[in-house]
Amino acid sequence: QVRLVESGGGLVQVGESLKLSCGASRISFVHINMAWYRQSPGKQRELVASITNRGITNYADFVKGRFTISRDDMKATVYLQMNSLKPEDTATYYCHTTDRFTSQPYWGQGTQVTVSS
């Protein structure tokens, strides 16, 4: 069973930074695309950023210029560097991937990010 484990969430002040990590196991990490999503209470889960197996990145407009997604294939880990955090960035952040053959989705358990004003 594929396992995704996020870490790095926490409580920060407006304008501060956090770096989330997501370690993957039981999957051929070098071949898969990865993404970060987030969900706030009462809202739908939304895509934050994605990175292909070749390192091509894509960002939601609301994080462009502030967040950076990256990956370390040797460590089977994807990162989300979040700078200039705003209260509206408060959410549970989830790591996501899909099986490259079956397209089965996999999610991590989520890590909470709270930005206090």
C-alpha cells in the first residue's frame, strides 16, 4: 500500500514561512507526479501546487510568487516552501499522487497550517 506522510505544519504569524515535507513509500517515486492540496473548514479541497516527475511545476494563482514546490527523488520526498504566509493560507495541507498505471489516487493524512494575525 502506497504511503504518503506529511510533516512541517504548525502555527505561524502573518508574513512568516513554513516548509512542508511529504515522504512517499511503496511507490516508484521517480516516475510519479506529486501535488499539494489544501482544505479549510467548509471549503472544497483545492490544488495548491504540483510538480511532474520531470520537475515541471504549476501553481494556483493565490500562491504564485510565495510558495515553491520541489522534490528530492533520492529521498522520495516532495516539499512545499511557503513564504509570506497570510491568514487565508490557514488550512490542512495534503500531499497527493496517483498511480501511473491505474490512476488510483493516494492522499496523505494532512498537516495543519495556521497563520495567525
